[in-house]
Amino acid sequence: MSNIRPVSRFEGRPAGTLRGVRTLVNLGAQALPYDLVSRSGFQVEHVPVASAVAPSPVQIERAVGTVRWSLAAGLPVAVLE
């Protein structure tokens, strides 16, 4: 069972209340709602990966690159599916 709860449960809370997370990498097919993202203060990278399909090398590099950038900047990161 995953410890990550849907981001929608965090609407209306100040940025960073997701256990200090400042960057979200969204691997879901759909982007997070714009109004939620714009109010959240999170850095968000959307890398859409279709269900039951392996991500392409480009998608992997984009997602991993965002995680590396975030960690190098001292920003905790969460990856959502």
C-alpha cells in the first residue's frame, strides 16, 4: 500500500505541507488541475506515462532529471502516478 495520498486532499493548505515536499513529479496521464498547482507553491513536472506501458527513455530522463534537480536544490520531491 502506498503512503502517498492524492494531492487533492491537500487543497487549501500552505505549500510544503506534504511532509516538506516542494516538487511534484506527476507520472499520471492527466495533468493536475491548474488552479490547484498555481496556488500550491509546488514545482510541478508532468511526465505523462500511459498505464501498463513502460515509460520511454526520454520520459525516464525527464522524470529522473527533475528529481535530481530538486534534490540538488535541497527541495524534497514526491513522485505521483
